[in-house]
Amino acid sequence: MKSSAIAIGMLALTSGAASAQTNVALYGIVDLGVKYEKGLSTAGGTWAVASGQQFGSRIGFRGTEDLGGGLAADFLLENGFNADDGSLNNGGRLWGRQAWAGLRGGFGSLYLGRQYSATYNALNAIDPFGLNQAGDAQRVYGYGLGKVDPISRSDNTVTYATPILNGFKAALGHKFGETAGAFNAGSSKFIGLSYVGGPLNIQASYQNTDGVALGAATTQLGSIIVPAGLGAATVTVKNAFMGGMYDFGLIKAHLGYGDTKLGAVGTTTIRNYLVGASAPVAGGTAIASWNRTNLRDIAAGASNQYAFGYSYPLSKRTNLYTSASYTRNDGGVRLSAASNGDSAREFQAGIRHVF
């Protein structure tokens, strides 16, 4: 009896010690606001209550376990939801934003699962509008491909990231297409390079993705608009991006350049240019950007997006925000618009709470 009590006590102590080395955190964002759209999918204007205008509404679990010797096991499960009606985002997936696990140590990190791509990370780091606001660059990058899986997020993916060395970091990723007898079918390969030091932030990425679905029924901001001449198809997409941000103190300058090629049923070359600025104003942050999309294979094929925004903190975890954009398309282009040559307008105002 005495030995049994001692054994139980030792087991409890061992379990407690293991638990003490494991850290699991619940976190999330609730982002809600009012928006006005005109010309994005229909000619008329629409008012709506919308979720995730500044940052996608989410709830997630982040965990790490110290394995000793500088080695740790990490995992992350992140759900995206629409706070305006309570429905799931990201195509109805339970963990549609991220779902991965792996190891981290002196060698860097190695993770497996659904993860952000190099393109997504590079654009997010440079664009003053981030991921979701009215002027964000991902909605126009590669003619709207920036918001499409697997350009933005990759399933069945293995990534390796080096340790940060004097501000430099590299990341490699491979998405398995999981197609019998065809290793490259449906796969994606990407690489990201970055330098962050002092006032300077430089980001670069390259991605080669097979099996990106294009269809005439899809629309930009939900998926993509198919460039004229391509038609409905599944294509290979090669996209590269390089950008930088420099903090001058009173103002931050944002610059970016992207090159995207759609292949398999022809070649369409898309060039993207980003010029932006962000600055502290009246206790908050003001942002502005110009994004130009040039479809080089289409006559008069260019689109220009102009945007302004402002965010004001009410506390460390809650802020108010607003943003507005105007997209002007040339005659052969309908980026963010219902028909070729149409212009588009969007206005957002809302509140974001982080927990």
C-alpha cells in the first residue's frame, strides 16, 4: 500500500513537471464593421455589415513544448469565422487559416500542414494595408491571385526556415500534390528571403504552383477574374515578388514589385507595382498606397488602385479603423469590377478586438 502511494505520487510529480514545460495559449480576433461596395461584382452599390475587414476574425490554439537541449515542438490550429453571421470562413474548413505542427531549434524550424506561402508572407510584411483592408495589395497581385489557395496558403506542405542570422532569414516550402504517378501535379514550391534590421525591412519570394483553377464563373475578391483569352482552365502559376519598407521616423515608405506568369494554355504576364506610405497622425496611423496591375498581353490592359486608411487605438487590444479604395480599369481589364473597363469603389469602417 505504501509503495503504491509512493508510485502514484511520483507519477503525479512527473506529470506535473511535463505539463509545466508545455505551453498552450488560446487567442483570437473579432473584427466587425460596415462596408460599402460599388462595381466589385455588380454595377449597383451595396451596404453591408462585414467581418474581418482589417484582420480576419479568428480563434486559435498555439502550443509549444520544451523538449530539452534547445529543441521544442510547436503546433498551431487557427479557425477563421465570419463574426457578422457566425459562419465558418475559408471555404467552411474547421482550421482553414492554419493547421500545422513541427520542430524548432538551433537548426531553424521544420513544420508540416496547412501554412502560409512565401508570397503571402512577403506581401503582408510590406503592404501598409496588410491583408484585408480596402487597399490591400493581395486583392490585385497577379490579377487577384494573391488571395487564392494555394498562392496564399498551402495544404499538405512541408516548410523549413533558417535561424535569423544578422537580420537575414530564408524559408523553403513544398506542397505535395498527392497525385498518383505524377509528383509535380498539383504541387507548389516556394522560397522566401528576408532581411529585417533597424529601419529596413526587405522581402523577396518566388513560387511555382501547379493546378491553380481558373474559371469564367469566378470573380475577383472571391477567387479571380480570368484574363481575356485564357478561358476556364487549370494552369501553372509562377510568381515572384520583391519589396521593401524603410522607417524614416516621421513616415514609413513601402515599395513592391511583382511578376506573375500564367501558363499551360498560353502565357499571360502580369506586372504589379506598389507604392505606399504610413505615418503616425493624431494618435493613430494613417496609410496610403497606389497599386498598378499591368496585363502585358492585353492591349490597354492596366488597372490602378488608389487607397487611404486610418487606424486609431482605444487600448492595447482594441482599435477603430477605416479605409477606402478606388480602382480604375482600362478597357480590356475588369480587376475588382463586374465588367471590362468598369471602375470599383469600396469603403470600410469598423472595430477590431484582439484577445
